[in-house]
Amino acid sequence: MNLDKIFLDQGSGGRSSRELIEKLFIPKFKNSYLNELNDSAVFELGGAKLALTTDSFVVDPIFFPGGDIGSLAVCGTVNDLAMRGARPCYLSAGFIIEEGFLIKDLEQILFSMEKIAREADIQIVTGDTKVVPKGAADKIFINTSGIGLVPLHIDIAGQNAKPGDAVLISGNIGDHGMTILSSREGLFLDSLLKSDVSPLNHMVQKMLKTGSEIHVLRDPTRGGLATTLNEIAFQSQVGIEVFQEAIPIHESVLAASEILGLDPLNMANEGKLVAVLPEIYAETVLAAMKETSYGSGAALIGWVKAENPGKVIMKTAIGGKRLIDMPAGEQLPRIC
């Protein structure tokens, strides 16, 4: 990795991002919470078990079918908390706004944030606003941080996958990435295609209320399903085997991917989760997911194996096998 300067790939969530974090950030800030490289840090404070996360959003365009930078910011942080089994409680919101940005656009973004916060049952309780000269930023960037309560008996983390576990996905993959690509490049794809941006915390709580043991929850955002599965395999030092025909993909996303030479497995999602859990609980949790509006397309897509630790293998539709590697970077920068 070139460490002389920063490149777009190093902020994309793929292999280049991981290398940047491991070689620069972790040595400087090294501690047991950060070293886990999970979506949120989980720690005990004053007798409570808390999850803390932060994320920044630079998506281009800022308005797109299915959402905008505001809804994306709230959902992204809510979901990162939920992926540790936390009940999201409070968010902060920081805005960096370019001089000349339209007030009506800011009002629309704030409306979207308020709407999603109400749906997720959380409050935005603090924030910050900065305005920079025209040309010093691109329209608007948003940072959100969140804190949530984790039940004391819950231990959900990327390093907890075990051989024999089932791998579930909550629905179609690639919708967000293909929607952003279509909007940015002016591609006239299926008019029904829209981002899947949505808060997943209520679905996670429904999954947990079944009493089932859940080892890992992850939302496959930047780098898509391929990156998320590789991260789980690496953190847990297990192999993961998935079945091509079992992975749900919208026909429009599949068709557009074939035309453009892109892989849906690498495309970002903003309203999907991957769950890894013991096989005995798979049917129960899958049923709970399907009872929710955001999990109606949930499916079992594979298994955790002891073989090939750190690797993800796909069984193809024609009976072959191929390695699913972590992409070096996101197929499209500024996806979230």
C-alpha cells in the first residue's frame, strides 16, 4: 500500500481501507475496543453495557431514489449500533456545509433525519454546524455518532462466528449501490430501483426476542456482501461457504450489473444485515426476520466451516466453486 498520500480506495471499506486502518490508525490509538474492528465499541460504564459508534457521510448525489444523505446518516449509525445487539438511544449530528447551499435542500435533509429518527425511536440530542467557503467542500457532509444500551447477556461481534453456524441475509443485495450509480451517472435503469436505506434496529430486537443465540450481525455497506463475509471470516478465523442461487438479488440489479461488468456482491447496501448463528436457531430467526417489513426477503445463504479459515467460497449455480475475495476498494466512491 502506498503510504505517501491518500487515495479514494482507502476510504471505501475494502482491503485498502483495512490496510490504512491497520498500518496507521490502530498503532496510534491501539486499545482492546478499537482492535476488534467491529461496527461499534461495546463497553461497561456505571453498571450499564453501552455501544458507541460514529460515521461520516459524503454520498454523491445527496438526493437519490429511496432516500438522501440525511436518512442515510441516521440509518447508518442506528444500524451500526444494532449490529452489536444494542438498542439505539441517542445520536449526535455534525454538519459541514458549503457556502451557497440551498436552505430548502437543508430543510429536506433535516426532515428526512427527523422522520427516520422517529421511526427508529431515537433522539438527536446534540450536534454541530460548520460552514466552509464555496469550493472547500461538496455541498454538505454529515457526521453522526450514536450510543445504545446492550443487554448484559448479549455478545454479538465479528469474531464470534463458529463452524456449523448458518449465514442469513435479510433481503436483496446491491440496491443502494446500483441506485447511486444510476443517479450519479444518469443511467436509465429500472424506474422501480431505489436505495434500501432503512433502520434495522426493530428487526434486530425482534430477532433477539426469539431467545435465539446470535453470534454475529453485520450490515454489508461499503464493499458489499463480499467484504462483510470476508471480514467475518478473517475476524473469526473460519471459512464461509455461500450458495450463489440462494443470494437474493433484484432482477434489475442483476441485469444492470451484467451490462456494466459489475459484481452485485461488491455493491453497497444500506438496509440489509448478515446474521451468523447456530444452525438450530436459523429457522426461528429467519421467520422473525420475514415478519418485518425490512426482512421480508430474508434467506439462508450459506454456512460457516472449519476449512479454509479466513476465506469465503461460493458454490456457483453450475456446481463449481470460486473464491469470493474482498475487493480492494468500492466500485463507486462516495457511496455513503
